[in-house]
Amino acid sequence: MSLLLTFSFLVIAVLLFWPGVGVVSRWREAKRRQARMRREDALKHILKSEVNGHLPTLHSVTGVLHISDDAAAEVLTAMERRKLISYTGGKLSLLESGRKLALHIVRAHRLWESYLAEETGVDEAQWHRLAEQKEHQLSPEEASDLEAKLGHPIMDPHGDVIPVLGGELDADEGQPLNTAPINKALEIVHIEDEPIAVYRQLLALGLRPAMRVCILAKESDFLTLWAEGQELALAPILANNIGILPIPEVKAADLLDEEYLSDLQIGEQARVLGLSATCRGAERRRLLDLGFVAGTMISVELPSPTGDSTAYIVRGTMIALRREQARMISIGQRVSVTESALSS
């Protein structure tokens, strides 16, 4: 009996304390990993705050890490001990080693989002969350390999500049949409991906960087936005998370006149002008491979009985697209097939 008890205690001790695989060992490793991720997230927040002219504070770190003030103070104290930051007189600033690590985390995050956008079919709403995890796992060498694989992208899917290795972080570009004047042509240059609930709403509305938009009207509790053939109502909290720049050479009326393949009716044909900025990755490559390239003439062949898709004739081939896909293809020179035949 005593031998059996001794053996049982040994088994329990092995399960609890065996280095690397025991419960206690794995718990300690998880705690170390969580502490490292919190330090790196805090560094990223301080760096972004500095380059955008904001003052990082204990309370702002608390909000970003979603922890208590006491826990955030412990994180900052550990960072100061590691000579990552200076935290004197309540003022946070990065030291050289902290700045280098923060730049790597931002770079890894934006590169991984670019990878998810261009090389995978992962849902767009998941890009930020997955990149938040992967940024803590990629080494500088792995990030550089990924950058080369992607063809050295300059911008991430949200319109943010990807810092080069050993470079600096640029400030966010543009002004908030809700500060822009009405009836002016604007380009979306940045969509903030936090808070995630606001970001998901912007995605659901179909808003993306590089889109050309104009504000039709402003009210106290919402603004009316024209975006690639759609009229959208945006609450101030949504508009504040969209960065825009004016397009001086384009008039708002020009945007209102833009047409899309989804507007084309039976008996009409038009010339493809290009694909929307909302069309990325595998879907963009597929549409280009199918012949939806600038200059191609397209005609409507047959809408589906349910109205959710339409068959088009592209270079002699019938291709069916869903309405949301057709909305990503801008067109011009829209005429009836009869008119086209007479003119030719």
C-alpha cells in the first residue's frame, strides 16, 4: 500500500513540477509570456502616442492593456528596470532599446495584416486580432522574410505605413472625416482598427482605405456620406475613426457620377475602368484573371431569379458575379447594346 502511495505521489509530482511540461512549469511560462506581451503592447502604445503628438500616461496604458492602474504601474516599473522606458515625474518616454522593440512590434503587426489580406481567405474582421497575437511571435528576421515574400509593401490594409527595418514610424495621415467640409472630394487614407466594435461597423459599411468619398450633409448626430455609389449615414464616433485627405483635382459631382457594374442593366454594355480598393487579395486576383481589367467591354446576359447574382459576358465568356462583387468594378462608357452595334 505504501509503495502504491509513494508511486502516486511521484506521478503527481512529475505532472506538477516536471520542467517544461509540468502544470507549474507551463503556468509560469504562460505568466512570463503574458508579462512580455503586456510590455510590448505598452511600448507600441507609447510609440504611437509620441509620433502622433499625444501624451502617453499611466491611465492611457491602463486602457490599452485593459488592466487596473496598479497592474499597469507594475508593467511600467518592469519596463523601466529593463531600460525600455523612462518614467520620471509621471512622464513616459521611450529609451533607445524600447523604441527599437516597439518599432519591430508595429512592423510585424502591419506585415502580418498585409499577409492575411493578400495571401489568405481569412475574414477581414479577424485580421487585427490575429496580428495582435502574431506580432509577439515574429522575430526581426522572420518579419524581413515576410516583407520580401509580400513584395515589400508600403502600406498595410488599414492605410498605415509599414516602417522599414531600422527606420522610423510615421504619424497617422489625414484628418478625421467628421472635420471635413461637405461637397468636397475626399480620399480615405486611414481606418482605425480600435476599438474593434467600431472597426467592425466600418467594415460592414464597406468603407476601406483608398476609397473616394464626399460628405453630402452634416447633422448634429450623424453625417451623410457618398461612397462608391452608396449613401451612408455615419454616427460621429464612426466618422472620427476614418482619416481622410482632400482630392483637389476631383469634384464631388464627379464622384456622384461614378457607376459600377452592379448598375448595368440587361441590354447594356460598358467598359471596365478598374477595381475598387475594397477588392483585395485572392478575390482581386480572381477578378483580374477572369478578365475584369481596365478597358474590357462587358454586357449583361442574365440576372438570377433571386436577384443576388448576374451573368455577364466578358471576352466571349459568361461569368456570374454576386451583387457585392459587381459593386467593386467601376465602369464607364455605358450604352445599350443596340447603340453600340449601330456605332460600330
